[in-house]
Amino acid sequence: MTPRKEGEIRLFALPAFLLGLLLLFGGLLYWQMEAFQQAIRQETLSSIQEESELLRSLMTPLLEENRLQEARLVCDSFTRDSLRLTLIRQDGTVVADSTRHDPEALDNHLLRQEVQSALQGESMAVSRKSESTGAWMTYYATCLRLANGETYLLRTAVSTDRTSRLLHLARRLFWGTIALGAATVAFLTLYVLRRLYHPLRRLQESMDRIAEGALETPIPVPDKGIVRHIARHVQEMTEQLRQQLREMRQLEEFRKDFISNVSHEIKTPLTSIVVAAETIQETPGLPREQLERLVNLMCAQSQRLNRLVQDILALASLEHRQQEKRRDFLSVNLRQVAQEAVEECRDEAEQKDCLLSLAIPEKLQVTGDSQLLAQAIGNLLHNALKYSGSQSITLAASQAGEWVTLACVDHGCGIPREHWPRIFERFYRVNKERSRSLGGTGLGLAIVKHIAQLHQGTVEIDETPGGGTTFRLRLPV
């Protein structure tokens, strides 16, 4: 059996189970009702047979002595009793009846089932509605064969109207319950079909097409129902897969761009250093002022080259660690790490007359590499100090569930939205000339992104309300 067939069977297991229970309990209830009805019939038959035998022994002598009037009086004595007594001649003529003072007005009873049965020597109980009273009765007739050759029929009847009505009501309740149960099962089956089976089947078909390589196949999301939540998650995961595949396809382009950018970034400071060194070497006796300018240029470009090499090595190390399955991470106090990063940036902040502040809980913990986290936070602070022009920068952090979000908030010039999609790319600069003049390598935010990914987190850019830029570093607890 295929997994899909097995899943479909499990999906309809609940309606089938409920239907089985409905049939089981319905059958048991019906059997109990029939048994109860049979027991009532048997008890009624026993009672009426006893009464008939007693009346038979009482009426036979009266009829043999031709005391018909007294026999009628015996019948009349049952007027207020629950037992109805009827005396019938062999030809079906009613001689006496406990419910009628004028028995001659009654129809001929010869063709009544109980009368015919008694005449044939097989007394039986018959239940039906009385034509004269309209109530449900159980009739039982016995044959009285007199010594003079005459034959009378003594019919006794017991009212079963109340019992019949109760049984009728019970049957109505039974069938109503069965109908309600069947409607419930039908509704549940319809619900499973519309809200579960069909949406899941469409979802499965889409996933099969995606697995075959049709990555752009849309994921059907129902308007409502419990499958909607699953489909939304599948849709999100599929979109992440598509994004990852797009990134993989762009990887070669990124590598080419990276090599080109590295070559360009290294070439510029190296050219300056070489030119300055050759000038000093080839021009003896340079004025002191010009010599100092050339030496300062060589030092500045050397520092720039060193920062570039350090950042490239840091990126290479992060990429290598991302490929490793093992993460030697420890519990880290995020406030302490952020405090270290702030202290490293303190001199730069004072030079720019910028106030650095912390809004991080004392005991906020994450699992990670404290040095890398300090480097990421430091890069965010350096980036804000260099380019934002803000008079205050705040590091704030909070925890929501299993995630901690650290925000670096400035109130400076901000970054135009058209640059946001590429802001974390290697060597991408919003203002290339200004970035180079300020000593930026174009790798700081890319390093932050890779550190976040190494910690299974993310880094995002957003606007600060009132103006400025906010970078959010999201890390799992």
C-alpha cells in the first residue's frame, strides 16, 4: 500500500469508525426494542390466556343451561375493567359485549382473524386497532363447544394502546436518532472531503510537481480550514526553497563579482603604496612636508589594505564554519557582549560627538560565539558611526519566545529603500566615494549577515520612526 493510500484511509477512519458505532448501537437498540415488545406481547398473551380460561370455566355452565341473560350480565360486569369480554355465536353474531349495551349493533365478527383461528382450534393473539373504540387492543378467542352441540366463541381483549403509543414513540426516537447520527457522519465525511481530503490532495499534487523540478508551481492555500495553516507553512517553505535555489544560481555570479571586487579593492591601496614608495625612492631630498604626506598616505593605505584582508579572511572563516555541522557555542550574556562592543567604539563615538546607549536586560542569554557576536555588534556600531551622522545610537534587545532581537537604532540620514535589497552584499556601498574616503571596506554588513546565519539567525534593515536606520539582529535563544 502506497503512503498516499494509507494516508487517505487514515483520513476517513474517523467517519468510518463513527458510522460503525452508529450501526452497532443502532442495531443493539433496535434489538432491545424488539425484545421489549416481544416481552410485552408474551406477558399480555399469558395474562389474557389465564383470564380466558377462568371465564371459560365460568361461562360454559351458563351457556349449557341456556342462561344467556346471566352470561350477558357476566360480560357487563367487565364494563369498568381493563379487560373487554365479547361472547360470539358460531355464525359470528355478537351475543354480548362488555363495552356495548346493544351488542346487536356490532358487526358480524365471523371473519375476524382471532375468531377464525379459534374455530379452527388454534387460538392465537391478534393485535390491531378496535373498529368500535379506535384503541389498540390485543384479542384472544377461545371456542366453547357445548354438550348440546352449540358452539360459542369467547373473545377476551386487553387494551395495549398506551404501550403501543410508547413503542411507537420509541421507534420515532430511534429512527430520529439514526437519522441524526447518519446526518452527523455525512456532515463529517463531507467536511473531511471538502476541508481535508481535497485541499491535501491538491497540496500533494503541487508538491509532487515541485519535486519533479517545476519550482514555480503555485501552492494552493484554502480560504479557511485547518489545512490552510499547513498550506501556508508549505508555501513559506517552498518560497524559501526557491529563494535558496535562486541564491545558488547566483553563487557563481557572486564569486565572479567577489573576485573582481577584491582585485579592485586591493589594487587601489596597493597602487597608492607603490606610487608613494617609488616617489620616495626615486626622489632623494624630498621636502619634509611632502615626505610626511607620502608616508601618511602609505600608512593609511596599508591600514585600509590590512582591514580589507582581515575582513576577507573573516568572511572566508565564517563560510567555512557554516559548512560544519558542529557548532561549539556556549551560553552568552548578550548585554556583556554588547557592552564590550560599545567600549571599543567609545573613542570613535566621542570624536563624532555621538551618544552610545544600551537598553538590554541584564540576564538576557543567547547561545553563540561571544567574539563573533561582539564583532557583529561592533560592525553595526561602526557602520552607524561612520555613515549615519546621528547624534545618538541605541543598542536595544528583547526576547519573544525562542528568539532574541538586538536592534542598532540611529537617528541619522537613513538609507534609501532602493539600496535595502543589496545592503548586505559584499562590497556593496550606498555611496562608494564617501565609503572609501571614510575607510570602509564594503564588507562590514556582509560579515554581520554571515555571523547571523552561522547562529541560525537573520539580520534585517528598517527605518527608524522619525528618521534614521535600524538594523535588527535576530538570534535563537
